[in-house]
Amino acid sequence: MFTSRHFNFIIVLFFSFLLCAAPVFAGVKGREKVEQAILTLDEIMVIPEKGMPPSLLANAKAIAILPNVIKAGVVIAGRFGRGVMLVRNESGQWGHPIFITIGGGSLGFQIGAQATDVILVFKSTRGTEKIFRGKMTLGADAAVAAGPVGRRIEASTDETFRAGILSYSRSRGLFAGVSLEGSILSVDDEWNRDFYGRSVQAEKLISGQGSVPGVVGKLKKRLIQYSGQ
């Protein structure tokens, strides 16, 4: 008889395969992931009434765009995804994309499977420093709250103002009990090396120096466009 325990075992194997296979496909998939990040940004920003306020993006210290974050399970669920983070440098310009992963598990009332596009807006660089040092846990190392939508942000709640990270998401699939609390963000050194063709520290990419694939400039232009700058 196929039980929830069997299903959870399959989920664990699935996420283990993603982690092990990632370096093999990183060189091929890096540009595709950046293109997906651009598409995710376009689709979340395109509707003025429900998109991210341009003023919020203009004042952001960093942004993480994570397309197709997969969450699946029965009672015990796992989450895994990969995307890019861009951090503003000292001159206020966006640095080069840094590949990151999001992962974690949760226990509670939940059943189903879901793919979610996630955008995290960092109001300070405090959270990004934790990621560069090893990892950051959403909700523990930094408070995260659903971000305000539309052109105005005056109606934001006190919780939103206190949170260091604001989240935006667009989900496909059915899942009861969705939350980013407990998710772990970390730098993916393998994908960064294969995408840029060399070993590079995440902090060095913030400067925005050096030659990069053309798709990087396309992503930066989108961020500038949507921030109204």
C-alpha cells in the first residue's frame, strides 16, 4: 500500500537528485535561469494594481529572484529552488547576479505540490551578509513579510515595516500551508563558477566589474526600468 511515508521518501530522493545533478547542468542552465528571472520579474511587475511598487524597488539594497521553487510533500514537505541575487554596490548600481539556492522543510498541515516564483526584496544588506558567510534562514536570521502591492505603499502594515525582507510570489499548483518561514538561502558556488567561467567570490560580483554574459545586462536594465530610474 502506497502511504504518505513512501511519498515523502520519494520527495527526499527527488530533492537529493536536484542537489547532486546541479553542478553538471550549471554551465548549460545558468543563462536560462537568468532568463527565467527576467520573465518572473516581468510577470510580477506587469500588473500595476498587484505589482511591486517601483519606489520600493528603487530603494532596495538587494533583490533575490527565484523562479520555479518546488514544494511537495504530505505532512512533511520539502522545498528547493535556485535563482539569482543582485546587490547594490557602493555607487548604488546593481552588481552582477549571484546564483543562490533556497531549501528547507516544514511540518504541519500540508498536502500537495506547488511551483512558486519568488522575489525577495532586501531593505538592508544585513541579510545578504549572512548568506555570503554561509547561509541565512528566513524568519530566524531575518524577518520576512509579504510585501505591499500596487503603486502606493502607505497602506503597509506595521509588520511589513518591521520586516527586513519583503516577499512577492506567484504560485501554480495546489498546496495547503504555504510559507517561506524556515527556508534557507545560500550561495551556489558551482553555478557561479560555471556561469562566469572562473571561481569567484560572491562579494566580488557586487562590484559589477569584469566581462559577463549579455543576459546579465538585460536583467539589470529590467531592474532599472521597473524601479522608475
